Amino acid sequence: MCKQILIVMFLVVSVCLVFAQAEKYKETVPSEVLKLYHQDVVNGSRPKVVTITKDMIESLVKQPELGGDAYCFDFDMRDISPTEKNILLGWIRNGQKILLWGDTDIWKYAPLFSGKMKIAGKTGLEVKLANHPVNNNVERIIFKGKSNSYVYLSQYPIGTEIIAYIKKDVFAGRVPYGKGSIYFVGLGEHWHLGKDKDIWTLNFYHWMLGLQVPGRVETLF
């Protein structure tokens, strides 16, 4: 009986969480667009992003698959030994997806990939959106950080997929890394001011997961 009660309680909580997650988009994503997204993305169960800490690095050699759709980091780069760095890079090259979400992550962890890309920051820039599925149904996105500054890739390899840019600098996209990928978004503290940030985020997650991004909905605006 207790087990049945616990199962019922779990189902009720799960349904409530799904409903709450969908409700958060009610004011920012038109219903005709929201229904086009995969339910797992809307309810927040995907993408599953697993955090890699320093203590986990060596174990990646024997256990490379940790069940994540993508992976992020939580360690101080100054504490990572050359051996640990080589393990991480080899693990990523074998097919893992790394997510650097926000200017803090990019500043902190992009140096891990210094052989592939360089980062910089500057104020007073005009960001443009590329012709890319992540930008479907998007008009206004703000990537600005502190003091209206931006963080971007100033150098990147051939094959980099570009979502947002200014001239030759890239603010959001994907850098290929062997069989793996580094997904990055240089958003800052003013991200919440972009009226289409939720649509853009749902699009980004669909794209990163390899799901079809909803096409342009002409009745949106």
C-alpha cells in the first residue's frame, strides 16, 4: 500500500512539474508555436545536462557514457593537470557534446580548447542573427553582459556553425571537436530583456538534441 501511495505521489509531482514548466512559456511563446516543440524539451526533462567535476575526470576513461544529452563543467581550470586535460579532450573528441551556456562559462572553460578557438569581449557591438534554424520565429535577442559587453569567439576552426555574429566574431554556435562538439552561447546578464529568449532557447535545445526545429510560423507576429 505504501509503495502504491509513493508511486501515485511521484506521478502527481511529475505532472505538476511538467505543467509548471509549460506554464512558464505561456506568456512568451505563442500557443501555435509551443505545441510544435517536443514535449520533453517543453517540460524540461531534456536536454539532460550532466556536470563534470574534477573528481570525475579520471573515471571518464573507463566510463565515458554518463547518460547526458550534453555536458557542462564545474571545476577550476588552474586545478586541472595536463593528464586530466588530455583525458577530457580525448573524451570530447570521441563524440561528447559540451555546453558552454553564458559568458561566465565561456570565459572560464574556453581556454580548455585554446588549440581550437580564442575568446574576446567588447562593448558597443551590433549582433546579427544568421540564417539558422535556431533563429526561427525570433526577432529580438540580447546577448549583452556587464557594462553592455559581449563575449564571443574571435578565432574558431573551419566547420564552426554560426547562429549569432558580428562581422567575423561568433556569439553563439557550435565548434566541431573531433567527433564531439562544443555548443556555446555568449549570453550575459541582460539576456532576460530579449522578448524571444524562450523561443530561441527552445530552438537551441532542439537543434543541439538533433530534433527538428519548428519552422517559421507566419501568424506569430
